[in-house]
Amino acid sequence: MNVTLRIPDDIAARLTAAGADLERDALEGFALEAFRAGRLTRYELRLILGIDTRHELDGFLKARGVYEPVTLDDIQRDLEDLRAFRA
């Protein structure tokens, strides 16, 4: 699907003069907001953005200050895994 955005020419010119890729920026902004709202999974986000690996996606999200919430259950599972690894 293609989506067209209307941006005033003077603003678009200023943004692209600063080195912005408006199409990519719009895609990333849309996809990140959908991910934050829980409308996209990590896998779907990777597909939309053309990111090959989970590791690359982690770096992409971290660079934009997007972190997934960590629950107490997550931490307890990690501790159990570490204890099992040490044994």
C-alpha cells in the first residue's frame, strides 16, 4: 500500500535540506507509534522497516528511546535462567 502525505513545500524543502529522508522518517514515525500502541509486533515492525535481525531492531529501538516494559515475572525468569546456567 502506498500512502501520500501532504507537506507544504517550504517545510519539506527545509527538512530535506537538513538531510532528512521524509519518506523514511514518516514510515519510521508511523511504525514506531503503532508499535508503542501495541498495534504492531516486533516482527511486524521489522517487516515494515526492512530490518533483517532482532538485534538490529533492538538497536533501532534503543536509538529512538523505545524500550519494552520489563515485568517482575521477566526478571524472575532471567534469575532462574542465570541460576540454572551457574549450576
